[in-house]
Amino acid sequence: MRHVIGSTAPVPPQSRPGREGFTLIELLVVIAIIAALAGILVPAVQSAREASRRSLCGNNLKQQGLAIHGFHDTKQKLPSGGRPPDASTIRCGVFVYMLPWLDNNALWQAYDTSVTWSDPKNLPVTSVRIPTFECPSAPRHSNQLDHNPDGTTGFGTGIVSVGDYGASLGIDPRLPGAVTGTVVISGSTFNRADLIIPSVSMTSSATGGFTNGMLPKNASVTFQDVTDGLSNTIAIFESGGRPYVYQRGVQKNASLTTAHTNAGGWCRPASDILFAGSSADGKTIPGAFINRTNGYDHASENYGASGYPAPYGTEGSSQPYSFHPGGLQVLVGDGAVKFIDENIGIEVLAALITRNQSGKERKTTFGGL
């Protein structure tokens, strides 16, 4: 028996304080609650991070839109990549001409337009990574660079920095034959082939004629030539992961000598996009779907004196593609950034790519995409 200070009365044993602690069941319940909260929190954090990355990507496109408008205000025409049809010629991508309006005037001043983008004189410029040309959601491999198909060192030897965006050249002439059936727009029924009429062939796009998109190569197009309206015409697509080939979010092969598309370098006009779509699994181009693959795989083909085998030749072979869930972002002519659902009808997107449709080639809008 113990005594309370100041009292002679003993404290009964049953009134002594007991030892406190968790039972095994209580501990298991706490662990289960923590695991459940973690299961809820982790996806929420990942979703928030992707939302932030998508916002940064959209800001990149907005900056590119300001550059396009700044170029047009100064030059009275839209920027255009220069790309003769033959191999081993002087070439310059559209993004190179936009550098002064993207706070990169020093790089523009150091670039020599009298030689091609892969010339040793230009490599100190074209090997520079530019954040405005990189989507933060796109994967980055160690020292990811694009190659020169005209070079002698092989495809796996990269020399220039990559970008995740491509100027919209227009519609691949193979697309109408790949998409059949009819579509209803504004209550009227049209044949899909009538909605997707290319202005010139893939070959002539590089020989002086030019395609029906907003930023064709070798051209002097103005805002006035975009008769469908700047707010309804796509200027730039996302096209991430190049020159590696991705299909349905999966990298086809980690070796560029095994799988690659002819595109990627932000300085290359081959990185522009001639829209063709793909099959649902992304393995076949053209087709009725978008965002299934970022480009055609040239791994089993050799680049010769006239480029790759037909139909690409010296043309690039990438397609619209992003690593954002459910679709991709585009820049339209008025400078706005829109998100395109990957399940959009191919004929609707084709109508938004061409700049000067008429007659049965009905133009839709971005409302509800």
C-alpha cells in the first residue's frame, strides 16, 4: 500500500493508473486507414502534376503563337520551313525562323541560313535545348538527340536537340482513300472523302507547290490566305517522343537503330506534320485515329539519294501525338490553345487542318472538342 502525500489514508490497489497502449487490432486498423489514404492521395498528386505539366505545355504553344504573330507583323507573311525535295540540300525548319520572337535572338544571329541545319557551323545553335519546344509530359532519354539521315554516322548518332511540336503542313494525300463512309455535320450528310481533299501531292509539296495547311513549307502564306478563319485552323500540333517511336503510350524499342521516325529535331523541317492519322493500335499509317502513334517506323528502311522509300522520300513521317491522358493540345491560328480529344472523328480534324476549304468541304469549329 502506498500513501498520498499529506494524507495518512492508503490508496487502494484498484485505483492505481494502468499502463496505456494500442492493441494489435487497433494498430492494424490504423495501418489500413493510412494505406487507404495513401491510395487516394498518390493518384491525386499524380493528376495534379499532370495538370501542371499540361498547363506548361499549353504555355509553350501560346509562346509559339505569339512568335508566329510577331513574325507575321514584321515580315507580312507566316514563317515557313525551307526544304528542297532532294537529299543533301540546304534546309531550315520553321521554328528556326521563330527564334527572335521567343527570346532567342542570340541563337538566330548565330545561325547561318546559307548552310543546312546539320552543318557544323549551325550545330552550336541546333544542339541547344529550348524549353519552349519541349513538352514536360514527354519522356526524355539520356542525351536524347535527333540525327541527320543524310549523314554517314548512322541513325543512332544524334547531333541536334529534339522538340515535341510540329507545324501543320496540311493533309496527307493518302488519307481520303484510307477513310470511308459518311459523316453528318450541322444536319447534313457528306462523304468523308469529300471532306478531306488535299490540294497537292506529297511529292509536289517539296517542289514549289505547297500543301493546304496553315504553315506549308517553301511558301509565303499570309493570314488573309487562311480563309476558313484563324480560330478554326490548326497551326501547330504536339508530337512528342520523337525520334523514338511510340504506339499507344508504349515505346516500340529503346534502340533508335531498331525503331525510329524521321523527325524530332526542332530545327528540322522534317519535323513538320503532314496529317495522315493511323490505325487504332498505331501500327499502320494512314488511318482513322489520332494520338495512337507519333510516327511511321523507318527502322527497316535505308535512307538513300532520294530519301526513304516511297511515299515519304525526304519528307518527315511524324504524326500528332502527346503524353497527356485522352488527347493532345494544338495551337490555332489566332493564338489560342485547344485540347483535342483523341476520339475525334478523323474527318472533323481534317477539316480543322485545312486553311481554305469551300463547297462540300464543310468547316467545323472547336466547340465541344
